[in-house]
Amino acid sequence: MPRDRWGALGLNPEVLQGTICSAPVEIPRPGEIQINATGVEGLSVELLDEWFVPIPGFSDGRTDGPDGLDCRVRWSEAALPTGKPLRIQIKMCASEQVSPRVYALYIDSKKGDSSA
């Protein structure tokens, strides 16, 4: 069994859309967000501030590959906002071909550069 696959969040049968929203988290250093999921073509990721207001440039994040353990999320903005609380909201959209399931969400904050 692949890691983090003990449980999943998904849509109830016959429900076509839904969202998952995190508690506020702070990203201390530049990094990336990754999702362990299946049906990733039915997922989009949005960053919100701690009051649930969308953060400009981070409204429709998509993964850059097929289903998997470490699906990297990409937005039009180059870097994730750091140093302030934000929420990660995952939008799920099912169809006859796609039944999205989210097993885990990772925030990979890169270590600081030692040359600074």
C-alpha cells in the first residue's frame, strides 16, 4: 500500500463538487505544496488568507502530472507567500471519468541558502 493511503477525503456518491479547507498555516521559507491524490485532473488548489479571502495569483493551482504521492501544485505566481498565515483550499470536481480523492497534503519548505 502506498504511503498515506490509510484514509482519503473524497466526494459522496452522486455529489459532483466540494471543497476541503485547511486551518491557517504559515510557510516560513519559499517552497512548494504537494498533494498525494488520485483523480488529480478533478482537483484545483486555491490559497486564502486566514479570513478566507483569496490571495491574488493563487486561485487555480493545478498539479503538473498524473495521480501520485507527490503531485506538485503550480500557480501563475512564481513563489508561495511566506511569513503570514494562509489556508489551503482544495476544490474537487467529479465526472463520469474522474473521482478525485485526497490522501495527504504536504508543504515542502526549502532550507535556507548558506551563502546569505
